[in-house]
Amino acid sequence: MRGREDVLRTCVTLLLASLACTTNKIVPTADSHSAADHATPFPSTTIAPAPQTQGLPPDAAGALARLNSSPRHGEWVTIHLGPGDSLRAWVVYPQRSTKAPVIVVVHEVYGLSSWIRSVADQLAADGFIAIALDLLTMKNLPDGPDSILAPLAVAAVRTLDPARVQRHLDGVAQYGMSLPAAQKRFGIVGFCWGGGVSFAHAVHNPYLGASVVYYGMSPATTDLASVRAPVLGLYGGNDARVDATIPPADSALRALGRTYEHFIYPGAGQGFLREQTGMDGANLAAARAAWPATVRWFRKYLES
């Protein structure tokens, strides 16, 4: 066991050195669709959690406490997508007597972390069946705490095929809508790299009911003609590279008559929902505005 831990820590050291990121800063990349390269570092487990605001997901430091105290039913499942192709996912059910819409939750470059699972728990608290999928399932990463596995996940995310990711999302959505407690409607929400994936899913899947993009890159304007689902974008004002992709998407989608609303929160950085104590209070202010907007969006387009 000691040898395995030493290997993992060595990998972490090397990968962190190669990433050379700073909190809420962006590392330039050659490919605007490869948002994995401009992620913020995984927060230290020694940072005190932000004071919990009722009705919001916790920040990363408070995620495990939220999961351990949740009254909702959450479970690990394996979703079979084809021969030799499966994904694991964390599914959380709302406490309601009627059938619920499904929300697919797309993780950041850090993989299916405790924080992403806590976001799914909050979505269930808000009345949805939330499915947080592990898009790195087939990469066979070792089990371990979030802080150790995050850099390994960053490297693995860079090897994912975008087209296959979209096909996996299709399969997970079908699985979710086939659950006895589910409505036949689904939405998607993603964060950072996953935010770009959730916007791309609006391009890919004509049956998507609604998309919410947290500080993720917008698709190329030439790809937007196939968008049918309403898209909500939530961005930090201190996130110049991602924010530069908003106006072209806005102009293109307006010209096409599509629904795209976006909010840029002054002073907030990329990852503001995960890092609520950051940016001198701007991240928390952004989180308190963005999450209610997320819930309203899904209720408007999936339950109306």
C-alpha cells in the first residue's frame, strides 16, 4: 500500500509542475475546444469551507460533509453503453412523490470528485434526478482522495475523444429517462471543461431540454445552427479567455432565433461555485446569484 501511495504522490508532483496554473488564472491553449488546459488547481483540503448558504451546493472544502449529512438517496451505478463500454455514475433522487426531470452533471477536469457529487445532491434537493457521470471510467484511474487523483484526472481528460464523450452523454440521458421515477425530459449542466461539454451537447443532441454552462468555452459559431435547447451561460468576470467566446455565440444564436441567456459576475473567477471563498467575496456573490438562476432555468424548460 505504501508503494502505491508513493507512486501516486510522485505522479501528482510531476503533473502539478507541468500544469503551472495559478488560482482563477487561465493557461493558453492551441485548441479553444480543449478547456482542460485552463482549469484552476484543485483546492487544498486544508482550506476552511465557505459558510453554507441554504439552497446552494457547498464549496469543494464542504463537499464531503454535505454528502455525509444528506437525507437524500444517492447510489453508485454502472451504465452499460455497449460492448466493452461502461460508465459509473452517482445518481441522487429527489424527495418528491411525482416523476422528476433528469439532469446530467458533467464534471470538471478533476473527474467525478466529491464536489461534483455534492452538486448532484443539491440538484436532487431542488427536485431533479441528478446523474453525475464519470467520463474517465474506462481510463482505469486508481481509487484515492480527490486531492491525489485530481492531477491524474487532468491528464486523462486530455485524452478523451469529444465525439465519444457526446455519445456517452446520450446514453446516460437515455438511462436516466428510463428510470421509473423519471420524466422523459432531461437537461445538462457542466463546470469549466464540463461547461464547454454541456454547451457542445446542445449542438449535438436535438432532444436536449435545457443546458446550463458554468464558465465553459462556447462552441464555434459555425456549429451553432443545430442548437435547439435553451442555453444559460454563467461566467466569472475575471475569466477573460472564456468570456471572449460569449459575444460570438450570443450574436450567432440570436441571429438563429435561439434562446441563449448569459450572466457575467463582476470580479468572480473561473470555478466560482467550487471556490466560494475566493476573489474577495466575488465568488460567493456569483454563486448566490448563479445557482438560483440554474434552478429556475431547469424548472422553466423541463417542468413547464
